[in-house]
Amino acid sequence: MYTPEQEQRLTRLTETLLKNLSAPHDAEEAGQYIALLREVIPYHDWRYYVRSEAVISDADYDRLFTALRQLEERYPQFQDPDSPTQRVARTLTKEFPTVSHLVPMLSLENSYDAGDLRAWHQRVRELTQTDLIPYCVEPKLDGASISLIYENDRLVRGATRGDGIEGEDITPNVRVLRSLPLRAPLTAHGIQRMEIRGEVIIPKEAFLRLNEKRLAAGEVPFANARNAASGGLRQQDARLVADRQMEAIVYHISYAVDASGNDLLARSLNSHSGNILLLHRLGFKTPHGHLRCFSDIEEVIAYCQQAEQHRENYPYEIDGLVIKVDTIGLQERCGATSHHPRWAMAYKFAARQAITTLLRVEFQVGRTGTITPVAKLEPVALSGVTVSSISLFNEDFIREKDLRIGDRVVIERAGDVIPYVVQAVTGARTGQEKPVVFPKHCPSCQALLHKTADEANWRCVNARCPAQLAERLRHFASKDAMDIAGMGPATVEEFLQAGLLHRISDMYRLDPEAIRQLPGWRDKSVSNLIAALEASKNQPLHRLLYGLGIRYVGETTAKKLAEQVTDLREFTRWTPEQFQQIEDIGPKVAASLYDFFQQKENQEELDELARLGVAVSRRQTEKPAGPLSGKTFLFTGTLTMKRKEAEELVEKLGGTILSSVTTKLNYLVVGENPGSKLEKARKLQTVQILTEKEFGELVGKS
């Protein structure tokens, strides 16, 4: 970011200012002081937070910072939002609004050995139609992902990853991170607008100091640096963010255009490694010091294996390496799935292990009747978290591992995330260990368990099993299914104990007077629950289908199924072959769907839900005729009104909300900082683009 000449000048200027911090005589002189202080303080932030090479003491830095703050308070006409003193917001952020990323933040596909990397390399060769593939390798940071937008050299937005499409706007908090420049000379490189990806981490030494400080204050220490960073980013008071000692390391340019809107990733910014070096020169903290480039996959594999042996030498936690195709043009040829880019692969390091004692095994009943054995362990610290319970999957897993009650067992966190039992330490056995006895009957209802020849799991097939019912009811009311506010797990359990629920349809027969007799329920809470139940009756068909808890049917499959019929009861007449004709539905899922819709009890339940007013037919959920009937809308950018309110207004007037820009879209409503949807809409030339004001005029809210 700074040339040697600039560094020398700023160092000399710093010495001069430190010798002469007396109060200026007038406003003109104050303005000159302020300009100089605003020049040297960011330089020292860069030296300390990016280069990790401070050239002045903390006390001298504080003197410069205090002088600037006092001058700005005395001469408010010189206040500037980009001043170093304005990194910290002065007010609480009560909520973080949702914003759209310019480009989706996808996950990474994982590999764990050389074979996985060679197979991925072969896929890349096939996709790019070339053998000359340059790769670069960088650390896989173990922190909290962020997306940053810079416009006209200024940081204008910071957001969490969220669901990859939308995240939370945490701009006040990212401004606190001194490793991020509030201004960067992007326009000098022809960049008018840029979206950058990065990771917020807490260095190992800083994390140790942070926990020491919490212990000294009588507070519970953080389990790991990743969680501490993630929680720190979402502090409602930005002034508290700095207490976490977090740093932002940026590692990817996802979007860059010039003043004319031309895509620079297809032109000047045409290599990943070159972009990392550019970001470093612009003043960002990047992994450039650990970035390695190779032209052969075997060199990549050798480097990954070597780096794994030295993972502890990194100043921050990493759980692997990321290998990327270096050339942007080849990345575009590879493309991406809805989940991950095909041009990148994560090489995960071997999980860390610990040894503890298997105290007992408990058997849990899932909503589809699957019996899952769960190991209860003597609590042990593993990779920064305390582990006391681990799934043992099924009876076959227990037998293959020869696990016994009282065994000393080796556990690890697969991918540094999911706890997993590796093996029993048979050499430590004393003879007092006892075999794990898998039950023959359901732990909840005592019904005889069943297992088919092609499955590893024992299941309870009793449709009236209390444990299954509880799980089904919780799932049906969950946010991703029918989204019934107030019907959480505790409420479901309470109503079950009170005998108010025996099946899903009972939710819509709940008697308000009966609920009021339960402890803690008042008129307001009862009326809110009844209103939430009433509102849920009009959920789209795919939510109801997902909420029914059919085995193997997730949200995506439910949406595909709901598109095939106008009434869910039509599925009672389908054959397994018809189900298999739907994209991504194979024999196992088709058989599960067929079995579900052939069961008389499920058919009766759908009829009962329909009788109670729950929309099991598309006709029941069709939009009412209105001034926007037949029109489709999509919103992008930050609006003055809440996104959800705007969408509900469109639907109230008969319109439909789409999830992406397609030829079926009629109107794209654009707020501040619009994302890539705007570019796509312009290219289609069939979409009418509206400002929020124009949208207000269209719906009569101007």
C-alpha cells in the first residue's frame, strides 16, 4: 500500500507531530493538523494490524489518536465519516438488516487425501478441456466469513455469509476492524465497485489473552476462536467488537467493475494470485505470505501433505488448505453447482483426537422411527470444545468398532466439526467392560423394532409412538416447515403431556380455554398462538409437504414435488415409477413417498387437515385477484421499507414474488447497493426496473 518513500515521509511526519501536539491557534491551523493526523494514523494501523511491525509505541499511537479526537470535537466542521475516530459507532445496533450479496457465497467441496485431489484435478481437466492448469494454494481460515463492498474507494458495506445468498448487514462492526482500510485506492486501478470475501479470525495469542482476561473477570472462557469471532461480529454495540481482538483477512475478489460497469474479472483482474497481491498492495491483510502457486497437481499434493505437518506454525487456527484454479477464465469454464464452485477444493487436515471413557449408550427415537444409539462420554476437551455425547449411528457401527461400556475410546472431530468415535483402546481393557446391548423394542412405546435387509438402522414402525409423534410435531411447526410462532419444542412437549396433541391435525383443533388452564398461559399468549396457527394454514404446498416429515424428503425435494400437482392428495394415486420421473428422486425416495401416501392413516390426516382449513390444494393458496395479478416481482438492494413488508404488499395485491432474475420476471425493484440481480435484469432487457419510489407509486404508497 505504501512505497518506501511514502513510509519514510510518514515516519518523519509522525515524529514531527509527536513533538508538537499543542493546541492550534485557529480553525485553519486545526484543519491542517487534522489532515496530517488522518494521514499518519491509518499508516500506523496498517503497520500494526496488517504488517505486524509497529514503528511507534502504543502510548505514542494513543497520543496521536487522542489529539485527533479532541480536535474533531472542538472543530466539528472538519468531521468526516472516514476519519479513524469514526470506526466505532456511537449507538447500539438494535437489529442487523438482511442484504443480498452481489455474488452468492458458496461453500467448498472437501477432500481428505491425495486421491480426492487427483479425482478433482481430472474433473477440472474435463471441464476446462486443457491439461495446462495453474493452481494456487492458501490456508483455509477457521473463522467467520464476511463479504465487503467498496465503492469509489470507500468501504460501504460489510455483511455476514448468512445463507450464501443473503447475509446480515454488520457494516458498523466491520468498520471497527483496523486490519480493514476504510478507504483504499481502487479507482487508481480502474475499479469503481468491488466485492471482497474474507474471514474474521482471532490470532492464537490474542485468543489466549482474551480467555485469560475473561477468567480474571470471573467470566466463562470462549470454547474456540471461531465462535468468539462469529459472536464478536454480531455484537449490537460496535464499541465492544474491538474487545475480541479480531482481524479480517481477505482472500477473494468476487465482483469488480469499472466506472462503465465493465466486468474487470474478465479483463485486468484475471488471476486469483494476482488479485491477492493487488489486495495486499491496496492495504488489505491477505494470505499472500502463505500463498503458493503450482503448475502440477502432484506438486499441490506434496505441498498439502507437508503443510499439514506444520499446521501449528500458523499464527491463527486453520483446518486445512484451499486449492484454486488460478486463472479466472478457467474458473468460469469450470462453473459452479448451487452448493460449491467447481474450480476450488478444500483439503481438510486430519482431525485432532482425544481419549475418554464410554460411560453408557442411550437410544433415541427420531421422527421417522429410526433408532439412533448415542454414546455418553466422560466430558473431554477436543479442538477447543467439550465433547460429552457422540452419535454411534447404528448397531453395525457399534459391532464393527467392538465398543463396550467402560471402554477407553479414541474420538476425533471429523473436519474439526463433527465428533466421531474412531476406535476402542482394547489394550486398556480391564475385563470389567460390558457389551452394548441394542434394544429389541422401542425405548418409547415398546413396539417391536424392525430392520430391512437393505438398511442399517432399526426402526419403530408404530405410527402412534409417543417419541415419534413429539419429533413429528416439532418438525411440522418448525420455521422451515409451517413456521408456527409459539409452537416450539417446549410447547409441543407441554401440550403432549397435557393430552392436547395426539396427531398433527390436533394443532388446528386446540381449544383456547384448555390452553389457558395450563401454567403460565395468559390471554395474550393464547391469542398469539391461535393467530399463528391460523396464519400457517395458508403456507405454500411445499412447506406442508416438508412438514409432514416424509422419510428422505427435504426442502428441495418437497418443492419439486409440490410443482407436480394442484392437490397433495393426488399423490395417493401415483406409482413409484411416477415419483422416479421427477428430477433427483431415485428408487429409495420414490418407495418412501409411495408408502407414505398409500397409508390409510396419512390419507385420512390430509383430508382432516383440508377440512380444518389447511391448504392442501394449490387453489387454496392462489393469490387473490388484484391490481398486480399476473405480475411478478423481485427486490434487490437495501430498501427504506422492510423487504418482507414489500413482498407481502405485492402478494396482497395479487402479485407473485420470484427468487431470481428469469425471463418470467416483470419488475425488479432496486434499492441502495443493488446486487448482481440488477446486472442480469439489464442483460435480459425484458425486465422493467423500478426505483423504490416508482414501486411505491405503482402500489399506491407514494
